[in-house]
Amino acid sequence: MEKKTLSGKNVLVTGGNRGVGKEIVQRFAEEGANIIFNSSSPNPQAEEFAKEIETKYSVECIYVTCDIRSEEEIDKMIKLAINRLKRIDILINNAGRACFGDIETLKLEDFNDCIKINLTAPFLFCQKIVPMMKENKWGRIINFTSGTTQVIQPNLGGYIAAKNGVNSITKVLAKEVGSFGITVNCLVPGCIDTDMFNDGVKGFAQSLGVSPDDVKKNVLQNHIIKDPVEPKSLANICLYLCSDIGYGITGALIPVDHGFTC
């Protein structure tokens, strides 16, 4: 039997209960990885999904509730991963949430919440998991940001500030851990065909006082390929970066955006 690409590897995916994260969980399980993933609040559908993954692919798939705004809950998720899987080889910082409002009127509470989810949480997961990757002399970290860090949009100041922070952390960390066999990269998507994108379109439209259809049309007209990116495409690129074939790539901000940032 041909060995699967990630046989024996253990993966932590944040936000693996839907959208891109769910595709990553499934794709990595197909290639033999054991996985722990979370949602921010209890989700019976995510529990069922984890059971389905275990049954279908004969891997360990653990679902846990973890509000990534809380360092205590992050610690609990990592502790559970170590107890059940013994180590974490691959970290996918997928979870994120947009926040809308112009700089003049954005509430500090909302700004801070956006920073916690989109910047502080990825920082903490990296900080706490890197030591075991160093010990194993092997690791893969993939962060997610946004094409809006390159093509700046109004009313997204908090989100863009946080995601640009992740872009910087990706490059800094790659230089800090490269000698330990660890690569650190960042996917920079455009519009993705997920609930988050569609909900974000509604929120952005509301902040501008226009219709969601107008926002979606305006956004996609700036893409060379006039369709949202499929989550499966991002999952496949993550798999490539975590495979032996992708070892030479580190410190990269990789656009997967249908030409949005071209």
C-alpha cells in the first residue's frame, strides 16, 4: 500500500468546523493525518463531522470547543492535543473574523476583539507549539491573512491591521525557526466561497449603506477570475506546503486570490 503524504503527522487546525478549515480537516485526514480542530462555541454538527472523519479515514479526529480569544482556552486545547496525540507537527491558523467600521467610529471594544481573534490567537498558538516542533526538528505552520492587506479597503481598519500583523509574524518566525526544520508560510486569499465571506459581504454592505449584491459584484470585478476561490483549492495548497515537496518554501505570503492582488 502506498504511504499517504501525512501518515503519522498530527495537525491542529483552528476553526476547522466550517468553510476552509473543514476542507483542510478532510483533505489532511485523506492523507493520513490525525487532527484536532475547534469551534468557538459548542457545535453538535462539528462533533458529528469529527466522528465521520475518524470512521471514513481511520485516523484520530478530535473536536473541541475553544474560544481563541482566551489564552486559557488555547492552553486547554493544546494540552488536550498533547494528551491525545502526544505532539503537534502541523499548525494551521485558519480561524478568523472580519470586523467592519471606519476608523472614526469603530469602537475600541470591537477593534480589540478583532485583534484578539486575528492576531493575538495565531501568535499564541505559534508561541506555544513551536517549542515541541523544535524538539522534533520538524514542523509546518500555515497562517491565513487576506488580500485586503495588499489591496486596502475602507471600513476594514481593524481587520487589515490584525492581518498585516500576521503577515509580519510569518516572516519573522520563519527566520527564527528555519534551522530547526520548521517552515512558516501564509496564505493570502481573496474572496472565498464560504459563509464567512458571504456574511462579511452583508456586514460590509451594511457599513457602507449599500446592497450585498453590489458589494459582491464590486469586489469580484477586481479579480482576474471573476469567481470566489473554492475552499478546496486552499486546502490543497496547505497540503502541498506541509508535504516533503513543499519543504523549500518558507517565509512566503502566497496569494490565492484569483488575481485580486495582481
